[in-house]
Amino acid sequence: MHLKSLVVARTGGAMSAVVLGSLLVSAPQAAAADVTCSTNVYKRTFYKNTSFSGSPVKTDCDSAISQSWSGRPVSGVPSNNFGVRWSVTRDFGSGGPFTFAASATDGVRVYLDGVRKIDLWKGTGDTARSKSVNLTVPSGKHTLRVDYVNWTGAAKVKYSYTPRTSAKYDRTKPLAPTGVKTAYDTTSRRTTVSWSAGKEMDLANYSLYRRPVGSSTWTRVTTTTARNHTDPLVNPDDRTPYYYEVRAKDKAGNTSSGSTDTVVRPLPVVTSLTGTYDKSTGKVSLKWPLNTEPHFDRYTVLSNDKVNGSYVWVPLGTTKGSTWTTAPVTADGETRHYRVLVTNDGGTTTYNPGWLDATATNELWLDVPDGIAPAYAPELALGSCASGIQATATDYTPAPIRDFSGFAIERRTSGTDIWSVVLHKGYDPRLGAKVSVCDPLPADGRTHEYRARTYDAAGNYSPYSETRAMTMPAG
């Protein structure tokens, strides 16, 4: 008698059974291909045993657990002694009271996050029995698993989980709606609001509310089962901004808090305006955040300038960008004022009042450096003092136009080129525009020259006075 040769084939890395002659050899079962199911749809796996061991024979998706098999459920699984497992992970939103209900012939077990909630694990032949439990599901994501085994006879199984919608049991508020988006139409001057679907299983409807910016009073616009709505309110001039929020209501009458307030500005706004002055060019560079609203069209840049004796807002130009560089500006130590307006695609432009507003986000008050020196030189007088030469500088500029803050007096010995500072001192306007210093010098018969000038707070110096000279007596 000759022994039959035994050959085992490998397919896709897993062992499979091969028949040679009259000898059947069983190899490890091939793993079923992984399956990804849609949101909230069960992944279902079939096993050819009741212990859910080894690789599943088949994996697919099942939208509901409600089955009745009179024979084998799928190819490769026997009519008796097989198991089926369903699992799904879903977001329960705010959670709340639910009813879990199962009915089956033979064995069925239901798990919530791995904790067994229903246990009917006994052979029943063709007779089904059922059980339901009331429980509270916490908020957020949770995993449901249903294990079913059929030992003999008909294979029937059903399972459902439903929220309890009576106000007697459900006192859990739905989660606030999320994903609120707005779109403003400058032709109709109306706002359309949309939002994401809630995670709750017992939502009844949504309510849309509106309030003007600066008001605390909400007005209900509509109640709807849809997830978008166009507000019938016509914005009269494209300039009134409104807040919108959405609230959800469940079938038990519980109402959520409002969604994050979303502001609708028919006219986009400049939220901040900054600027710098370049001493080398004398130009001011302005910068602001670029608007991205679909109804944004352009910016207009203005400067507050003196025209015919009055200060008015003068347009410098328009741009779609977020920067602007002015023509050279005199470094006069004054404050320059700039404003940026926005125009939407309907042609409406930001309100442009004639006055200055230090709190406006689209307005900049920029201190320009002082590059203008005092215009007039002081007068210098010399005299004798106890230890040397008395130098006195006096400025005769009229007080209303006096623009300096101090004096500087310098000295050099005749025949030399180096000047030394004798005095650098601010003056007290209450005592007159005058300073004096006694410069101690040796009695050596040398001649000394003096000059004086004024300076302002920015460090700009006036022209020098005439140079004066005086000779010390010989000792």
C-alpha cells in the first residue's frame, strides 16, 4: 500500500486546504479582508463556530440587526453552530436615556463599551425570546457590540437601541449646534445661515435667532427641521451687523444652549490698523489684516489733512491689498491721522464721519518724528564774573511760536578748532527764555570765543548765534 503525498498550498500568505488523492488536509483559515463601513453602520463578521475564534469567514456592513436565516447565513458557514458579531462606534451627542431591545433564537449578548447589558445565552431551538433594558448612555462616542450564536434550528436575531423621548425620563439638553456658517448677499441684502447636523438621535428641530451687535435681545427668526435658512430681514443700508446663533430642541422638549455667536457684517471691517514712519524716505507705511469675506471688494485709504483752513478726510487711493505707502510726509513732530474704509461688492462703503475717533479700529493716530529745528538763533552776551567769563544766551522768539526746550553754549580758545560745551540746559519758561553761566578760567591773558544755540525736545538745533570773544586779564 502506497501513502498519498501531502501538499499544502499557500494563498495570499495564509494556509488553505488541498485535496490530494483521497486525503483532505485542513490548513489555517484565510483572514477576511478588512472592511470600512459608513458612519453609524455596523461591521458584521461571520464565524463557523460559536466561540468567535479564528479568522472570520466573511466581513461586511449591516445597517440594522434584523435577520432570519433558515440555513447557512453565508457560504462557508454551517447551518448550525455558527456565530455572528456586529459592532459599531457612534457619537451619542449629549447621551441620555435609551432602551436596548434584543430578540433571538439561541444566544444573544449586547455590550456597551465592553460591558454586557443583555444576556440571553441558551439554546431555544426555533423559539425566540426577547429582553429590553433601560439605561443611560453618557455623552460622546461609545461602542456597541452584539454577539449572536445559533446552535441548532432556525436562526433569528433582532436588536435596536432607541432614545426614550418622554419628558418624564429625558431631562438631558441636546448639545449646542456647531459648524454655523453665514453668507451675506449684497444684492438681496439678506443673510443665509447654515449649520452641521446634530449628533443626537432624538432631535425635533432647530431654532435660529438674531440680535443686532450692541443689543442683548434675541429675536427668533425661524424654527425648522432643515439645517439652513435665509433670514427674511432686509438690511436697510448694508451697514448694520447682526449676531446669529442656533439652538437645538429634542423630542422631550429640552432645548440646548446657543451655538457660538456668529457675527454677520454686511460691510467687512478693518479690525486693526498699524503704521510706521521711515525717516530716510519720509513716508508712512500702513498695514491691516486682509479681509477674506466673499462680499469684500476694495479698501479706500484716507489721510486727515488741512484743506482751506479746516481738517478733512482726504482719499489717498484704493487697493485690494492690505498695505499702503504714502507720499513723503514732513517730519514736523505732529500726529498724523489715517483711516481705511471697506467697500463691499454691492458698492456700499464703511461710514466715514468727518471727525476723529481714537477708538475706531480702522483709524490710526501716528506720531511723526520732529525733524524741524528751532528757526532762530539766540543772542549771546559776554561779561566778567568772579572766576572767569559770564556767558548769557537769550532767545527773543515770541512765546506762541517758541519751539525749543533748552540752550547750549560752547567755547574755544582763539586760534584752536575744538569747541567745548560750557552749558547744555533746559530753561524755565516762567523765568524767561534766558540762561547764564559763569565759565571759570585762569587769568592767563588768553582770548576765548563763545557761541550759543537752542534745541528742541527731539534734539534738533537752531542756527548758532554770532561768535563773541573775550580776553582774560594776565595774572
